[in-house]
Amino acid sequence: MRNHELLALYAQHTVTPPAMTFTRARWILEGFAETTSALLPFEQCFRIDDTVREAALAFLTYRFTPLLVTDCDFDVAFEAAGLVLSFSDSNIHVRFLEEIVLNVVNPDDLRVFAKMVRRIAPDRLEATLLRYARCNNDLHARNAFWLTYHLQHPWSESAWGELVAMGAYLVERHDTNVYLREAATLVL
């Protein structure tokens, strides 16, 4: 039964393939890392343009969502994508959260992404996570609960109360996906 529920959960991803291919995104990020490796971080940020930002989002989309299944690690490209995101604005971080993080298939990956998501303004982060926790998409809701657990973000009292109430409701329902139910227990 759990395998069926896991497949049903993953089938709910809402990822759309980026315009850039995985190979091109990886190539751009590895090239960026090679050409900027001798520079200090504040100098590297001046080399980031829209193409590199889109490559970072495309690479992470392919690597951590159901669009591409691979066991290979692309450490250089992953580190470059993290650097690019660290120097990006809040809108890129929200896109990263909504398009990639909430579609991640492995909850352990959310621990890694929690550091990147912390850069979003607290009120905007709360609103986004609450919106996805209450949606009818079990994958997004599960990831919203897991991310909340990993962030250990100081929530406003009203938002935290709503999140706990949602978690309690999902745990009590017997028709809730077992993986969503497990994630909901994290806030109780």
C-alpha cells in the first residue's frame, strides 16, 4: 500500500520542464564555477546574470524533482547553483521555493534547501508555506510541513496555530496519504 501512495504522491508534482535543458544548465553552471573560482564571493556576484540564474533554477529543477532521475552527483554545478541563489533577490528565492522545493521528491533534500529558503522575507515565507500546506496537492502539502520542520522558523502565533490545526486535521483523517500524514505530525 505504501508504494501505491508514494507513486500517487509523486504524480502530483506540478513541475514544468524549464526552457533550458539539463545538459546546458549544467554546462553554464560548471563554466561559471570555473571562471569565477579564483574570485572572492563579492566579486563572483557581479558575474551573475539572468542566464546564470535561469541555469541555476533549471539545474535544480531537473536534479531534485521527478523530471530527471539520476544517481550522478554534479557537485560543481550544485555548488555554483547555490552560490547563484545566495546572491539572487527575493523573487528568485520565491520561484525556487514554489517551483523546485515544494516539488522535491525526497524529504531529506529539504534539509539542504532550508538554508536557501531562509533568505525569503519571513511574512512572505509564512504565507507561501501556509498556502501550499492547505492546498489539495499532497506532495506540496507534505513538503510544506517538512520544510517547516527543517526551517525552525519563528512563526507568527496565528499562522502557527493554523498550521498546527491543519496538521491535526490531516493526522485524524483516514483517507489522507500516509506520507502527508507523517509529515503533518512534525508540527504537532
